[in-house]
Amino acid sequence: MAKANERNLIVGLDIGTSKISVAVGEITADNKLSIVGVGNQPSRGMDKGGVNDLNLVIQSIQRAINEAELMADCHITSVYLGISGKHISCQNENGMVPINDKEVVQEDVDNVIHTARSVPISAERRMLHVLPQEFSIDCQDGIKSPIGMSGVRMEAKVHIITCANDMAKNIVKCVERCDLKADQLIFSSLASSYAVLTDDEKELGICVIDIGAGTMDISVFTGGALRHTAVIPVAGNQVTSDIAKIFRTPLSHAEDIKVKYACALRQMVSMEENIEVPSVGGRPARSMSRHTLAEVVEPRYQELFELIQEEIRECGLEDQIAAGYVLTGGTAKMEGVVEFAEEVFQMPVRVAQPKDICGLKEYVNDPAYATVVGLLHYGMQASESQVKESKATDGVVSIGTRILAWFKGEF
């Protein structure tokens, strides 16, 4: 059994409210991401992105990891870990530095980002991401890549995502108890965007909404950069709960009914179609109209979409989302969701599944796997930049050795 790092493998772990997904990706010789293993288990001990029973979460993670290891024939030692929950918050900040050498070098870029991120944050929070939006040099704005440009001073705008330290510690603890190392914590919606968005959409203005069981994770991109992130702690479980209460059926059956028969738009369902609804306490099952089910589901979806609209309106980016909305996550798969969302948002909407993958892609060809595949894409980019950095330092060392050798007369 090969170790994950021997085969150039990357592992993503998405700990959701309803399911835990593990995906193992191999970076091929032509720099593509090939899915070689997948593990999927019902999530126990999680609620709205937070851990509420450590041991149950550890057991669920271990089962999902074992499943993925068996399929990929490897031993997993470290993972890129997704994190969500209402404790996630964001802020946009600026930083400014003088340009040392008339021309911008990587060191200047690092310095200006460091200045922008040096904002005071409270002790109980930790920084997850500091993402550059754009740079300006003297009076020129909107620069994407400033290296090599001339100027006197440079300013950077960055998007900072933070999370509650305790929440992060708990989720990392679950992973470490399974003898795994968390390479990095990544905000789930940011990860999803790596799996489902095109560069054109990011440039034009797009909103990604990952609708899971416990939370809706939102990311808004305009001008090619991330401008706003948010988590709304209401999602698919609310729909299940409504079905359980109104049809007086156990939650597990309500979930099955939602997945198999529910429709988010009542006008798409005929009055004649009936479904069988199991009862509680051993009573006989009843026959109910599928149209009645749609009448229960539609108001709840309307509420979810209105919460998203309110969030986008508050951050002031409503007019900048020209490419519309992209929905991912398990709750986005319901029949009628796209049509209803377009009606509410008055914008184009699509439900997206992961792209730019090969190998066993049929196992993850589903909106519910957008986050875990996005974690692999994120990990792939992170490992590429590490390789570049190590090559750059190798280059410096070799020049230094050559100069030393030249002084010693070895050349």
C-alpha cells in the first residue's frame, strides 16, 4: 500500500452536517487532477458546521477515510480540510508600502499583503485566508499582477476570512484523533468555487451558494477576485423538518421523501400524483398528494433564497453579479430549484457539479461533491506554489555556492 505523498496524491476531507466525504486525487504527469478514491459516510455528531459530539464525528471520519484508502489503495496521512459554520466572517482591508527598488519584486508584494493583513483581530479568532483582490501603483488602479512594474508606492486590497479559534480547534482535533494531519483549513464555499466556476464568471461577477444540510455558504466574485463571503446557518434540514412535522413522519423518512419526490416549485407538479408516507408509532402508511408536498417545500425554499438575497443586498454587491448564481451542495439538487431560484433572483441560475477532473469522476459527478473536489483543486495549486518556492530558493543557493566557489578560485 503506497503512502499518499509517494504517489503525488492529494486528499480532501469535507465534514458536513449530513455527510462526510473524502476524495483522493492524483496529480497526473500532464498536471491534471485524477480521482482515484472516494469515501462517503453519513455524518454523526455535527450540527450547522460545528462539532457537538467529538467521538461520533471521529468514528464517521475514520469510516470515510478507510473507504477512500481501500478504493485508492494508499495510506492517507494528511488532508486538506473544509470548514464552515456561522462563526465564519470576512472583511476587506488595504495595505500600502513604498517600492524599494523602483521596480516591484515578489518581496514588495509579500510586504504589502503582510501590511494589509496586519489588522488587529480578537484573540478568539484565527485567519483562514488572506486573498489579494487587486493592487494599485501610484495612480494606476486595478492591477492584477504588479511584479516588474515601476513606481514609488504600492497599495493592495485583500479579502480576509476568519473563523472562531475554538471551532477550528475542535474540527482539527477530530482529524488528528484519526492519526491524520490537517495540511490547511479551507473555507468550504471558497473550495467549491475552485471546482465549479470559470474565470469568465469570476470576472463578470458571480455568486456561489453551497446549500448543504445545516448551512448555506456564500462567496461573491467580481472582477476576478473574491469580494464577500458569508455563512447562513439555515439550509436543507429545515425543509426535512417541515416535511416531518406536517406529514407526521419520522425524520429519516422525511429525508427520503424530500430526496425522491419533493419539488421546489408547486406549479411543476400535477394534482393527481400520489406518494406513500410512512407514519410514526407503527401506524399504517398514508397516501398523500405530491402537490401537497410541493406546497410545503416551496415556502421554505423561498425563505432560503430571500435570506441569500438579503445577504447580497447588505454587502452592496447585488448590482455587480452579472453572471448570476451558481448553486452546489446536496440541497440544490431538488427538482424545480433552478426555475424557482431564477424567479426569485431574476437572474440566470445553474446547478453545478465539479469540473476539470478525470479518473473515477462518475463517483463525484454530483453537486454534493463540489466542496471535496474543490479542496483537491485548492491543494493542487498550493503544492504547485510550494514547488515553485522551493525551486526559487534552490536557485538562490546554487548562485551563492557558485559565487563562493568563484572567490575560492574553483571556477
